[in-house]
Amino acid sequence: MAPAVLIQNLRKHYGQVEAVQDVSLQVEPGQIFGLLGPNGAGKTTTLRCLCTLTQPDSGKLEVAGVSVLKNPKAARQLLGYVAQEVALDKVLTGRELLQLQAALYHLPLGTIKERIQAMLALLDLEAYADQKTGTYSGGLRKRLDLAAGLLHQPQILVLDEPTVGLDIESRKVIWDFLRQLRDSGTTVLLTSHYLEEIDALADRVAIVDRGKVIAEGTPSQLKDQVGGDRVTLRIREFAPWEEAEKAKLLLQALPFVEDVLINTAQGNSLNLVVASQSEALATIQQALKEVGLPTFGIAQARPSLDDVYLAATGQTLMDAEVAAFSKRDPKAERKQNMR
Amino acid sequence: MTTTPVKPDLSSQSLAGSPILNLDTPGLLSKEFLQETLALARRLFIQLQRRPSTLIAGIIQPLMWLVLFGALFKNIPEGLFGTNQTYGQFLGAGVIVFTAFSGALNAGLPVMFDREFGFLNRLLVAPLASRFSIVLASAIFIATLSLIQTAAIVAVSALLGAGLPGLFGLGIVVSIVLLLVLGVTALSLGLAFALPGHIELIAVIFVTNLPLLFASTALVPLSFMPTWLRVIASLNPLSYAIEPIRYIYLHSDWSLGSIVLQAPWSSVTMGTALLVLLGFDVLALVSVQRLLRRSLA
Ligand SMILES: Nc1ncnc2c1ncn2[C@@H]1O[C@H](COP(=O)(O)OP(=O)(O)OP(=O)(O)O)[C@@H](O)[C@H]1O
Ligand SMILES: [Mg+2]
């Protein structure tokens, strides 16, 4: 069977910005596939190319074996797309929006009413169906948008940050829903910059950074590849650089320490990769004490997806977000994304 | 969001096992095209119904034109505007055409807002039979509005003593309004896709609207104008919509051969004027087609 989604060597630039430099990935039918990456990594651009909204510079795009670039109409039929920013017509009611959506996907007239009712029930929207969407809360808007994307029962559902801005309760409901959707055979491709979300949901994940896939696999594969345990050490709440350097040199010499990084964004805390062994923390604290350095905080953990990211890029996802945030011009992008 | 557990019945939802895919997608004039066009037009009418202020203003405004302009020139000697007619009789045709024109000129605005707001993406990711349905839906909507406005103007003009053309004459009036609206709507939608944002679109509407009004025969006849303006007014499509309507209002014995406009280079008959409007539509549609195709492939 053809993969549900095939992206090969996708490239797209905007002026000087290489939004997507080289993205390749393959999603098998019936999987939840997560694209994880910091702000500006190129996740949205990748999805927009896949869903025929943006013309890529080069690359191959296929959904269920259908070429997106050669046969966009057929591809659109197979895909359901829920954009990062919810755009509803606030004058229409939820039901009217779904009716419009049904016509845009040419659902048979006789089935529309029933299908909409079922979709409203599925997403627990019945009570709000006949209110104008302008009165909806953020969570309701997101759910209605999801209902619209699912109305034509697409084989492949593409979700750009499906739970951004929602409280944990609402996120869990959407997660459960997506899992059930997957279990009934729908392929789900979603982006997120919530590590927990990808960890909880995705069967496979690709980590995207600056327009490139830097790691791909199941979440546990990726974590195992990184190997070892993580130790986060803070000498002081804000340690001076020299002190952090000194500690780094000291700790690097320990036999079970594989790597030490100074995290400037977190008050010069130290991120250590250590061979999994129980007495690591005590040994580290002891070594520091001997040279007269204090320990403000220390913790040991199994590697997370963030560590996968850190291992590949040298910075944590959070730091990358902060760095990317200051570089973007949301207004100019909005303009560009208009069609 | 409530915390009630969502218990979806997804049994009807399973799709992964349906590999049959029809690659010949429906095109223009298919029943799918009709379905999407009607749904898009319906959205515009729902918006109008829930926010009727534009329609109300769109009816009141031309009526005020009729009354105020009519009063302004009330004491002009009868016959100055042509054979024994009052200014009120003269003005009706100008107001009908100008009202339809301004309405159509604004047709691009909702599309521009959809673009800016991201709603257009919803249409563009859908497997539309043809994206021309977006244009056609707007044209249907604007044409309906214009006909409602025209009916109101015709009725009030009649009350003000301008008389009422016969049924066939009214048919020609309606056709002229539709021809003008189609061409101008197409141009406005073209601009909505070509310009960067609504500020620019409003600016273009602003600098087109009134100059085209004053450089037409809406307010005064050609004979009042200096030669240069007469040339411009004789090239202005609005004049070719106004003069036939005006003629029909004043002559119950009109025919397609009646001379309705005396351009500097030749005289124009009713039939020619209609052909000119048709030509304007073709020109407008062809010139925006490439643009629409690029944005709406
Ligand atoms: N329309 C555009 N015009 C110019 N630059 C753009 C445009 N869209 C995206 N970019 C740039 O391309 C890069 C990738 O953007 P993209 O929106 O794909 O990132 P993302 O991974 O979705 O980020 P986020 O998590 O913030 O949504 C960014 O540097 C962004 O500034
Ligand atoms: Mg994004």
C-alpha cells in the first residue's frame, strides 16, 4: 500500500528565508505522525505545501500515492486540513459553516444533514451548533474547525498545532479523539511544539529544525538513540560563566560523564549526559563540594524528546523558540500567506 | 470545553480501506460546480440578512440622490436637458446606473477580507470543481442587490413623476444593469486578488468611483461638457449604460435603432450601446481571467 503521505526533498524559500530547506518524511496509513520543532522551523510551510496552499520550490509530494502537484484536486479530496489559525465566519452559525464545508466537498445532498449532526455529536458541539461562531470560546472554535476538517471523512487529516492555546483538559479531549480517529483507520499528520503532546500521541515523530528533519523515528527509538541519563545541575540560581566553566571541566573528568553543556539561557545551568547509574548525583555533588562549589539544584531523568533535540542541535527546544520568536515578522508573513 | 468524555462512533468513519479514487474531478458547469456556487452565494446572503445595514444604506442613498439632486436643479428651465423633460426625469437613469456601478465596485471587498482573515484558505484547500465558483457567487450576490436597488429607484422615480417604462423597456433596463454589474464585479474581484490588502483596494475604489461618475452623462448631458470631457464621457462605459435607460424613460417609441448618444465621432444607437456593454464585459473577464487563474488555479 502506498504511504499515506510521502514528502521528498521539499524546499521552499521566501525571499532570503529558507523556510523549508530539505524535508523528507513518510507517513504510513493509520499512524499518528508528529512534526516537532521550534517556532519558525518550517512546520506550517511544509503542511501548506502538502495541502496545495503553497507552491514549493522543488520536491515530491504525494498523498495515498496521488501526486499533490500534478493532481491537486484529487489530493484535496483525500486531505482534511485544519490550519494553525482558526478562521471562521463569525456571522455564520456552526451548523451553517459545516453546511458550507459540506458543499465545498460536494457531499451528496441527502447525507449532509445527518453527517453534520453526527459530526456535531462527535465533537460535543450540539449545544452550540445554532449559535454564531463569533460567540464561541477558543476551545469551541478549535473543535468546530476540527469538525469542518473531518466532515468529508478524509483519509488523511492534517492538523497544524491542534491544541495550541487550549487548557490541559481540552487538550486531553482532543488527544483522545485523535487516537480514536487513528484507531478507526484515519492517518493523522500533526505539528506541535509541545513535547508532551508528541510524546503522548505520536506513533512516529520527525524533529524539524531550521527547515530540515534532524531526527526521525518512534519517540522511544529516538530517546534510546540518544542514550544515557540526563542530569540538570544548577550551581546557583544564576551562576557566573567562569564558575560554570570550572564545574564543566571538573565534571567532564568524571568517568561516567559523557557530555556537559552549559545552558546560558537557563542561568548557566549545566546539562550532563551520564551513563545510567544510580550514584551519579551523589558523586557529582561530592566532586563539586571538594572544590568549594555549591549545588542549588540537581535532577536526573531519562532522556526526553527535548534531549533528542538538544543532542542534535546543541540547544533546547525552549531556547530555540525564544531565539526564533524575536526574529519573526508576523505581520509580513500573514500578508504573504494570504492568497 | 466540557469534560464529558467524547465517545465517538467512528464505525462509519473508517476510510483507509477505500482506495477507489476518481481522478477525473468535476469541472465547470457540473452539478458539483452548481452546489459549491450556491453554497458560497448562500453564505453572502446569510451575512446580508444578519447585517442588513449595507442593503438599507444602499437603498436609502440613491433615493436621497434622487430627491436632493432633483431639488437642487428644480428651477432649471424645462427643456434645457433635452426635449421637454425635467431634471428629475433626466436624473433617474444616472442614479440607477451609478448605484449599480458602486455596488459592483465594492464586490471585491468581502473576498479581500476573506483573504486577509484566512477564510479563503478554507475554500482553496477544498476540491472545488472550479474556483470560478467564488467569482460567480459574488456576481450573483451583487447582481441581486443591484436589482433590489434598481427596483427601489424605479419605484421612487415613478412616484416623483418620472413615469414608468413599459415591460419590455424595464427588461432592457434590467439587462443593462446586469451587464454593467458583471463586468465591474469581475474587475473588482481581480483587484481583490492582485492588490496586497484592503487598504489598497479601498483606495482604488475611492479614486475610481466619483471620477467615473463625473466623467459620464449621469448628471449632465454631453452637450454641457467641454470637448475633452465629452471625449472621455463618450469612452466611459457608464455613459453607454445611462443613455439607453434615459432614452427608454423618455420615449415610449424606442427601438434598438434609436440614437441614444451623440459621441464626438459618431452617433450611437441603442443596439450599439448594448454591444459596447457586452464588449466591456468580455474585456473585463478576459483581462482578469489570467489574474484569477494565477491566484485561483
Ligand atoms: N509567507 C511567508 N513569508 C515570509 N516568510 C515566511 C512566510 N511563512 C513563513 N515564513 C518564514 O519561514 C520560516 C518557517 O515558518 P513556518 O511558519 O513554516 O514555521 P513553523 O514551524 O510553522 O513555526 P510556528 O511553530 O511558529 O508555527 C520562518 O522563518 C518564517 O519566518
Ligand atoms: Mg506553524
